[in-house]
Amino acid sequence: MTAHFISGITPPRTIAKSLWFHFRGNEMLVIPSNDSVSIPSDEPESLNLHPLHTRYFGAFNGRPCYTADLPDDDEAPEGMAFRGLLLLYPLLSENLFWAAGRAFQIVHFDRTCRFCSLCGTPLTQKSDEMAKICPHCSLVIYPRISPAIIVMVTRGNEILLARAQHFPDNFYSVLAGFVEPGETLEEAVRREIKEEVDISVKNIRYFGSLPWPFPHSLMVAFIADYADGIIRIDGREIVDASWFSTDSLPRIPGRVSIARRMIDWFIQQSEGERGGYIS
């Protein structure tokens, strides 16, 4: 049976073994075991933890899922450890990893959205949806989700990869940027590419999407064909950019990212054209 997550608001009345996603800062509490980890099923109080907030947010394979936001001075119980989410990707099943990512986004929402932005009254959790409501002026506030486009530009058998200011040496990825108010996703694709590397693209088509809980982005991926222009980096966000063939790629993102999925797709397509890939 494929593991799956079902979102929910109201905790179940039946007693079932739960999954608790405890977060201290940006790290999650796990139970290490050789080359894998598991998610605790214990409530925070039974582990001598002191949650600032807890929330039910759904079920994973029928197991109720809860978040717990812990203070910075809570220590990991014996046999457990706090680990950053990205480090957990190869140690958890993919579906459970993304459930953990969802949990972190909810914890981040509870941390950063505590007071009404109109009147300053402390907010309360809404009982019928993932939202908060002001008991004074009735303003409803939903978790923040920041849409961002990520685009792989192709030119024949080459792809455009760039190195951002904060990337390590020889690490390159496809271009990305946040969507501005009033923009379509396609307009955001054209603008970001023009701003960062000063080229134009055509034939923009949707590739896929991926929630990116660092802390609250939604990556919407596109593939576009080179149209015209010469690469001129902006010198602020981008410090280098170039065209790469599949046999001369630099260091690229890990498999957790949709950027890597696009690059892997391009490699498969290129190998197929050369007769090296069988679908």
C-alpha cells in the first residue's frame, strides 16, 4: 500500500498510535537507527518536553499527526536527536518527509502569526479550517504560502544553469524567483530570466510543482526554450551563468528539489535522442 497523507483539522476521537512532529527551531526530533530515522509517537509532555503550541493537522496512513513547537532550551530525550529537515530527506520515506515539511510550515505559521494585523488582538485557531481568526474584529488569516517560479531554459542539447551569490563554489542550478503581485506565472518566468541573465525565452510550459517548507514556498516549475539574447548576469543575485551540456554538468541540486527533477528529465531526454535511454 502506498503511504499517503490526508489533511485534517479535527482530531479523531478514536485512540490510535500518533505521529508527533516536534520542532525546536528549524530542527525536528527523530529517533535515529543506523541509516534511517523514525518519527516519535509520544506526546511532548511524556518526553519531558514543553511545547509552546500543538496542533492536529491530518493523518498519515491512518495515524493521527500532530505538530509541537518546542522552546529553544528543550533537550532531546535519550535515544532521540534534533535534525534539520534537509538532512532527513534520505532517511525518511518521501511521503513522510513531505508530511514533515507540511508540519514545519504549520509550526512556522503558529510562530509568526500570533496577533491580528488590524487591531493587535491575540488570534485564536479557527475550528473548521487551517486558519486563525481575530476574536475582536473577525479577521481571518491563513498560513502564508509564497509562490515562486523555477525554470529550466534549454537551447538545443544545452541547459542554462546559474550560480547564486549564496551558493558554494561550482554549485549551479536553474533560475528561480518569487512571483510579484499582479503577475501571471508566465510573466514571472520571463521577468526573472530577463532580470537575472538578460535573455528572452519562448514556448513556456508547465513541468510540475513542489511545496518547499523553507519556510513557506510553493515552487512552480516550467521549461522554456531560449529565444534570443546574450547572457549578462545581474551581478547581485547571480554571480555566474552558462550553457551546459549533459556530459559537462557542474555540481547540481540534490534529489529532494524539483530543480534536480527537471535536470534529470533533461538528461533522460538527451540520452533518449542519442539512443542511450529506453523509456
